[in-house]
Amino acid sequence: MASKELKDQDFLEVVVKALVSNPSAVKVKREVDEMGVLMTLDVAPEDMGTVIGRMGATAKAIRTLLRVVGIKNNARVNLKISEPEGGKRSRASSDVDRAMDDLKL
């Protein structure tokens, strides 16, 4: 891949690694399709709150900056932040499962 294509991925890695307490756990996957560029971000579970920020403000700012980088390179860039295993959604579904088990007589 040409370095021009990777500017958005390099940018995302540098920004997120500067924010988190476990930079070695930061992983960025880049996919290109007819819709544009999709960047998938994985971070350590303890850094998830830092990356998302209060009411999603940090994630929104990172997405905005990525779009600007994409515009400079004539690409539409979107960011997906992967929820780490054991995240809140996993716990919520297990709580629902537990509640359903309690209802069974």
C-alpha cells in the first residue's frame, strides 16, 4: 500500500496511543470498500472509557479529525470502536439471561 493510503491509519494510531494507558494494546484495522474506508479500533478494556470520553465526546472528536484526514486524501473515512470482551453489553445480556432463569419455576 502506498503511504498516502495509510495516513489515516497512522494518524488514528498516534492519537489513540497518546490517549490510552496501554498503547501496546491499540490495534487498528483498515478496510476499503465502495462506501469508503472503515477503520476498526481495538483498545484494552480499561482504556475504553478514555477513548469514548464523557458522553462520547472524545470518540466524536476522533471521528471528526479522521474525516478531515480522509477529505485531504479524497476518501470517506469512518471509525468503528470495537467493544472489548467482557464489556457492558456482554454483562447486560448475562443479567437478562440470569433474570430469565430466575423466572423459570
